[in-house]
Amino acid sequence: MALARRPSACFTAGMRERGDHETRGGGRRGQAERDAITVETGYALCSAAFAAAVVFGAVAGPALLFALPGAVEAVLVRAGGVLAGVLFAVRTVSVLVRFRRSAQPSQPGRTSPDS
């Protein structure tokens, strides 16, 4: 006995009228563009996590490796955590904003300013 499948929540009648995955320019996103967005998001998250880990290790590392007074240890670990979190957010946003700016397609039929 086969069960009838419901359409997913992402695909509704309203989307059929407008087209799947419309972009601001009115066109559809192709598989290559969706893949590029996925890869760029993964890169942004991985590079941000790496940078945050390095900063946390540099700031909080001495507190974790050496016997320091309790207050100094606590300050270094907290400062490392805060700096790592801020760096993670800033790096992720900056990579994604840079990708969005560079991914603007040129207008079909028009020449680019560089030509």
C-alpha cells in the first residue's frame, strides 16, 4: 500500500505562479548558483570557526597552560570567548557580504563598465 506524498512546505501553489527560487532580478536560480551559495556559506563558517579557535587559543591559552591566579585565568578565558564569538560573527558576515557583492550578474545585452 503506497502512501500519497504531500508537497513539501517549500513548494506551494504560490511558488508555482512565481516560479521556483526566484531571484531579485526575476530569474530562477540555477543549480550552479545554489551550489556556489552552499560552498560559500560552508567556507564562511569553516574559516570563521578556525579564526575564532586561533584567537581563543591565543588569548585563553596561557590561562589554560600555566598556573595563573584565579582572577587572571577567569578574565583571560572570558575575554578569549568573547573575542572568539565576535570574530566568528564578523568573519562570517564579511565573507557572505563580499560573496553577495561579487555575485551580482551583469545585465544581459549591456556591456560591462570595464569594456
